Amino acid sequence: MRVAFLGLGIMGRSMAANLAKAGHEVTVWNRTPGRSVTGTKAAATPKEAVADADAVCICVSDTDAVKSVLFDSQAGDADGAAASLKRGALVIDSSTISPAASVEFANKVRGKGADFIDAPVTGSKIGAENATLIFIVGGTKEAVERALPLFAAMGKQTIHVGENGKGLAAKLAMNLMIALIYEGFAEALTLASKLGVDQKALFSLIQSSMVRSGVVDYKMPFVEKRDFSPNFPLRLMHKDIRLMLEAGKESGAALPGLQTVKEIYDRAHQAGQDDQDYAVTLTQIEKMSG
């Protein structure tokens, strides 16, 4: 397929590379110039990148970024991708954004004769590099089936959870669990340390008991080395937490635990830790604990 890939960040760069490795004809665009991907060609604007593309993949930071990439509201659609979508093209947005906004974007794209699915991912940086991502998809069955060859090049599983916006809703719910699980681990680790429990012994107990989790398994080696280089930057999880709370307010869902976790992220943001991995919130718990 002829694919345009818009956004070459921590996830997008590897995802685009895996599409090219699978034999797709990939054109890439990134907001910050200078990033290249082996086996692809670069475009100067989103509009240029999507010209004649069968599919358009987007992986950018937030709702406003997706809106800008598609519709370029600041320049009257001049360079936005939607301006040159061909009829029948499929837009696949793997950004984690507002579900309600995504539904609006889908309707606007369909108005131009193309189709749209939200397909956020889980698997973090390593999953993107190894093509083992899980795609959580909202859209019509027909559109999802068209995207399956692309998902197969970038990931190991596709879960279709419903209509447009539902992929993002499920992703936010899952990330809520990730945030709470990790903060539970951080607090447990801090309490054990204050009580004089050996860290390695605690790790062994966690991995041998019913509290073991994929989140903790993934983060534990980094925590042990005090390596907070970004696999999932704190600024992005902080953004997702705000989206979760916004969705909770809109739907009437009470999220008291998440509200408390947001306070820890607010502290980390104020401490200048936005570009470190969200695991760095451990240091805020430690600081609060003296």
C-alpha cells in the first residue's frame, strides 16, 4: 500500500520503519525537520505526504496536534493532510486524544470522501521497535479490515472495540489502570524502603505473588537502575490523565484515585520532569517521604 506516516516521535519513527520493512511504500512527515526513516521518502508538509496515499497513519502528541496535522486550522487548511486526501483513503490515528474530538475528526474526514479509524496503541517504545504493539481500534468493521495488513506490520494484535471514539475510550481506561498500578508500586517501594526492607527481596515477592503485573515487570528493571529515560514520557501520561478526568466529568464517572495520582504528576511537572519517563514519579513520592 501507499502509506503516509505523519509524526516521527518515540513511537512513530519505529512504526513507519516497520511499515517500510514490510514492503509498503511509505512517505513520512514530521513537525520538526531532520528526522529520517530508512526505506521511506520525506515530505515537506502533511498535505504533500498524503497525496495519492491509500492510507494515512498519524502518531502525534495530543488532540490539538492531530487537528493541526489534518486540518491546519492556523493556515486555513493550506497544508493540512485532509486537503489532499484522495477519495477512498483511510486515515488511521494512533495518537491518544479526546474520544469526542476524534469522532468530530472522523466525520470531517468522511465529508471529504475518505474514512477514519482511531487506533491508539499499547506496548510502549520497545513494542514499537519490535513490531509487537497492540492496536485498540474504533471504527467500522470494513475500515478496520482494510487496516489489518498495516497493523500486522507494526504490531502483534488488533482489538476492535466498537465505533469511532471507542478505541480511544478503551485506551484511556487502560492507561488509567497503568497510572494507578505504577503509583501503587512506587508507594509500596517507598514504604518498604522506609521500613528497612531490602529492595531485591521486595521485587522477588512482587514477582512471585498475585500482585505481579505487566506494568511493574516492565518498569522494575528501570527503577532498579534509576533509569528514567523516556519509554513513555511523563508529559504524555500527564496529558492522558487530564483526558481521563475530562472524560470522567463528561460521563459522570467518579475517579477519586486518579485525581490523587494527578497531584503527583503535577508535582513532577513543576519539578521539570516532563521529558523523563513517567516512572520518575517515584522520586516525588520519595521526596514527600523525606
